[in-house]
Amino acid sequence: MPFLAQDLSIELVRRLCAPLAIVRQHDPALARQLDRAADSVALNLAEAGGRRGRDRVHLCRIAYGSLREAVCALQLAVAKGWLDGSEPAHAIADRLGGMLYSLAALRR
């Protein structure tokens, strides 16, 4: 059964390749953090896809936190003038954020 949030997280990683290269030129540490955060989203969602109940919700919350970290790194790159904010990764992150917020809000 497909897990749409995980599929979207993989698309986010794919669409971050070009922005990461630009960020890496200006701030390698920020690029590493952005890359790790995006990977964490995908990996936690992969694990959540095989879990049920509270475990699944917990992993979705971790993925949501990692996504917020990745989004902040993108926002910093825009604020510093390295990216213009129109990169597809921004729109994908917004869509994924809505999904993860809903998944993480379960059983609060």
C-alpha cells in the first residue's frame, strides 16, 4: 500500500539536489544540515509506514520536526539571497508539511 507522505518526502529529496548545490557553495555546514534533515524526514516516514498506533504517530512527529528544520534551512538560504524561493522544493515541503501536521496531530 502506498504511503503518500513517504513518496512526497523522496520527491523533496530529489528536488533539493540543485538548491543544495547552491547552498553548499555558500555554507557547507548549512547544506549538510539541510540534507540530513530532509533524509531524516524520508527515513522516519519509511519506518512509520511499518508501524501502527503510537509508534507511527511518534515517528510522524519526528519527521514533521525534521521537515520544519529543512524548511528553515531553505528560508535561511532565501533570506541570504542564495535561493529565490521559487524552487520546487519549497512547494513540496509546504504540501508535505500539511500532510505531516495532520499525521502528527493524531492521538494528541
